[in-house]
Amino acid sequence: MDIDARIKRRQRRTDGRRLVEDYESLSPVDHVEEPSDRGPTLERLLDHLDPVFDGQLPGNAYVSGPFGAGKSAVLTALFSHLDQLSTETRSIIHTSTRAATPTSPAFAYVDLRETTSEFAFYHGVLDALAEESVPDHGISTAQLRERLHDLLGGSRTGVVVVVDHVGEPEGTGDEQLVDLFAGLPSNVSWLAVGRRDPEDVLLTEYTATEIRVDRYRRQTLVDLLMTRASLGLTRQGLDHELARRIAEWADGNAHDAMAVLFVGAARATEDGRSRLTEADVTAAIEEVPRDSVSLGRVLALPENKQLVLRELVDLDPEDRASVTATTEAIGAVPAVDLSPGTVKRYLYEMAEVGVVERVQSEVTNEQGRPPSRVELRFSPTAFRRLYDLRQ
């Protein structure tokens, strides 16, 4: 932990009885500036990116690994540092009395969970590069592409674009992504990041390198949990034995391990405890689905779908006995200004992409067809707290 983090931790402290001092540090969807024990992965990425330190563009690459392996955490941290280096270089050049060009490529990060259209893709890349803000309205996709080509046309070094969360169910398809890359200037290289094996990804036909990120080892995951707990909890809020139990259950998945820590901390806080107990961890493990969906995906859904989910997690079991009952219960909430048909459509659409699951009931209706109920594929406590914190 660096000095600034230590100071901020003491600034947040109120008294010795408060367990959670910073929910963001415990969040499964937030990344720290220095990911824990990912040195080998970082070195492989730097090996690929090595040409940028000579002012050259690297080839295209595909970074793969299972859910919860820390791909996004490492890449966002690395590119934050690289972009800072590139920005400092450009700043020095802009203030120089001599005309010059940047000596290293620029960097841009695009998250396909939040970038779901051609317009949004080019807008995201341009916004990361342009000094002035890029308008969201009153400009066409063709104009965005033209501005990108104009901006990069005189650049000797170009830009490296990370495109994260490739291949997720509700995201951009491979063929569409190839077309989007083709619309970029020639002095652009990209790193696509996803969970699928390289042989199953069309993009790898256009890559020079494939980089594999493996699951966390158990002890590494324990260290990650203890590090995040030291940032987000009061002193001695989590002991090593409980961290080891969480890591063993999570089986290398940092997202699920952090979800258990987050839920356990929320539960202990509600009960007024200043330390997590075995019962808190047990309850959290029981709540986080074994085959869970990323909370990042859930929180990247459109606002109205998140609103439907926010009401869904608070429904009583009898109101979730069928999709119809769930629709009626959510539609009756004053804060939900949506028609019953829209609510039901949202539930079906979220089931299709795996955010929720339709499970057939054992009880048949009058027509003899068993109704289906909606089951969550994520922790309701974690989503509830993260959603409310963002409001």
C-alpha cells in the first residue's frame, strides 16, 4: 500500500467499531491502481507492448483468460500508467519552443459493456485522444471516423486501443468488431480482451500475439483479499483463516472472492460487528451463485433494466413465483414508470443473455403448464449496495 492510500485510510476512519471504511475498495467491479501479484502477466503484456518505448506501434493482440482472472484489472492499471507517460510526453512537446511530434503512441480504452454501437465505439476512441470534449449529439458516425482520421493522420506514432469484454452475449459480435477496427486509421493497433479461447475467436485471424491470463493461485487470491480488506475495512476486519476459506471456495476467481468479501462485510456491518465472522463468510458464500454473472455486466445494463433488477432483489418469494407475478409486483412499485409489458420484456431479455435465469416451477397452472420464475445469477446484497451507492 502506498503512502497516499495509508493517509486516506486514516482520514476515512471514524471510530473503532465501524467495519467498512470504503466500499469501493471492497467492490468486485472496481480495480486498484496496483493489482496484486500479477507480475508475470504484466511482463507478458509489456513484452508485447515493448515497441511503444521506441515510438513504434506493436502488432494486434488477443488477451484471453477465464472469468475473474484479473484481465481487466491488469490492463486498466497498465494502460493508466502508459497513458500518463504518453500524456506527459505530449505535454512536454506542446510546451516546447520547437515543433515536434510525440515520441510514443497514445492509448485508449474501450469497454464493450458500455460501448454498444458503432457511434459509441468511435466516440470512445476519439474522446480518449482529443484534448477537447467530443459531443454526444449533433455529430454522425461518419463524422467521428473522419475526425479520427484527421487527428491521427499527422501522427507518426499512432494509438494503441484496448477493447475489453469482447464476446459477451449482449455485446458486439466478432464480425462487427472486425469492421469497426477496419474503420480506424492505419496507424492504430488493438488489444482485444475476452474469455474465449483464441481458436474460437474470429479476431485472432488479425492478431500477431495471443496472451493467456490464468486463474489466480490460491495464495495469490488470499493476498489479494487481505490487501483489499486492508484498504476497505477497519484494522483486523478480516483474518487470514477467513481469507483462505474464501479463496478456496472461489477457486481462482477474484470477482467471486471479492463478492463474498463484500457481502460478508455488508452483513457484519448491518449486525454492528467490527470484524467478519465465520457466519458472515458462510452466509456470503451461500448467497453468491457458483456460476455467477459479473456484477460489472449487471451494472453496465441500461438504467431502466437496472431499476427493474433493483426492485426484483427486494421482492418477497411469493412475488417471484412466476414471471407474471414478478412483473406485477415490480410494476406496482411507484418508482418504476414502466408498463407491465416492458417489465416482462426486460426480464425475458436479461434471461436470454444470462443476467437472470428462468427456472421452471414445480407447480402447474390451470392450463397444466408449469410457470417459470426468475432467479438471480448474481448476489442480491452486492448489487443492491453497489446500485444504491451509485445513486
